[in-house]
Amino acid sequence: ISSLKESVLVYLDRSGGLQKLAEDCKPFNGTHQIEAVYRFCIGVNPSDVIEVDPVLGERVLCDPLGATALFQSVCFLAIKTLSLVEQIHTESQVNVILKLTHLPPFPEYTLDLCSFPRGHGLMRPVSMEGLVIAMTRVTKYTQGARFLCINDECPCSTGFHHIRVHAPGATESATVRNNFSCRVCSSPLKEDVKFRVLGDKQLVELIHVKALDVLSAHQLNYPFYCFVSPTRTDELCNSMRIGRLYRVLGIPAHVQEWTGITWNPREVSASFQALLKATAGFRWRFSAIVAHCFGLDVAPPGRYNTLKLSLLLSLVQNRADAKDTFHNLDLLAVTTDTLILDR
């Protein structure tokens, strides 16, 4: 571990990361308010890291959470050694976010929902290119929180020994809830609410770029692609636009359990059933024909097929009697005055 930390220090020194860390610490010195966590974003080029230390490069690409812990430890030592932020007392107060510049162009680093790993092993960062079809408004989430032991005789009843930090893909309850226990005396922990640090969060719904090939005349030779909802936090909020293609890089997380889509043939018209039967041997041909004819009162057949396909796919729901199903109505509004839509 010590050799890996030395490699992290060498990489930060060569890449200018230490200088950026010092610059990012300056705003925190302008206030006397002590926070539970202090967030630092560090750009990491995997190719440069591998040149410094192949083992560290493998850790960054295959175990990003473990690599983040190494960078966190080195950044904390640098902050204390150089006296960059006096309010930081423990390593857990340093919240390091590693932002990879790119990933190797190999299938292992590309998100494929058809072979998405279902195990509980280490999750490596992956990339995916998709079309933005929906997004939520910006909301708040908990970046970090401070917890104190209720046992006054325990050393963890004061200080910053128990810090909870938001992890990629984690829910709010994983960061803040009322059933944490002290690791020293096993007594219950209570949050010190005035030290809670909030950040901005926004969900974006993407459809895989390969699903758009259904609108072309080429025969598709891959199975079904569905939606992905990446979470953008803090400085990335409001950085995407609906209808544009983006390449997203991050750590995948399965955060919601769906029981499967059901279909009642009695509620579907005979013409639709006949169309589905006629196109059963061709993947996506049924969807392409429906998108081609969708919204004839608004747009002529064959126009805006990508947009119409995205709207149709976004209307796919789970079972109607499932209590945990999110029933949303997708609306398409076209206007030159975006202020009205924002309101």
C-alpha cells in the first residue's frame, strides 16, 4: 500500500494535481465554518498512471473505489503537511472524486446491458454512448454527514471519527439514516445535522445509441437495448441537452429491481397483434414501423423517427399493479420560449 501511495504522489506531482489541490483548498480558508467533508475533484489519465505504476493503473481501471481511497489518503497527507486547510482534522473529511479522462477501447470497458454483470464483485468504470431523451430537475443530495456517538465517555462522541460520504450509485439512506452504530463501543450514532454537506443531483435518461439503428435499413444483429439513467452531480448538472448524443463514463450500479414487462393481448388491437406476428422474425422491425407511423397528425410519416421512437420507448411501463412502479407521463412540448417550459 505504501508503494502505491508513493506512486499516487509521483503522479499528482507530474500531472499538476498537487498544484490544483492547493488551489482548490484556498476557498475553504476564506471561511471559519467547519464542514463534515471537503470535496476535491482530481483528473486522472489512466495511460499516464500506468506509465508511473502499472499496478496503480490496474487499480484505477478495475477497482476505482480502492484507487479513490489511495488518492484520498495522499491528498489528506498533502493537506496536513502543507497546512492547506486548517479545518480538516481526519482523512475521512477529504472527499476525493476521481474523474477519468478516458477508458481503454476494449469491450470490457463498454457498458453492454445484455451482459451486464449481476454479481457482487468489483465494478470497473465503463462508458456508453446514448441519446438523451429525458432529465429531471436539479435536486439536493447529501455529499457527507457527521455522526457522533451518544455515549459521552466514548472518544467518538466528539471530533470527526464517523463521517459518512456519498458513494457512486448509493441511495440517500446509505449515507444518512438512524441505525448506524459506533465502531468503538457499538453505541448508536446520532447525526450532527449542522455539519451536513449538500450537493446538486440530476438524473438523465439515455437510450443506447445502437437502438437508434432500428431506424436505418440495415438488419440488426444484436439483442434488445434499454434505458440507462446516469446520475450527474454538482458541477455536471445542466450540462446535457435533450436530443443530443453523449458518451457517459462512470461506475454502473443496479439500484432498482424491475419485475419484467407484462403484456395483455386482449388490450391490444387486432391490427397491432397482426403486425407483431408478421415482424416476429426481425428484431426491432415492429418498433421501427410503429415509430414510422406514430403521430401522423403532428408530423408526416418517416419524419423525426428518432424522436418518435424515443417517446414510444419512454412510455413502456412495468406491471400496472406493481406498487413500486413509477407511472410517469412523458410530454413533448415544442416552443421558442424556454422560460415557459422551465416554469
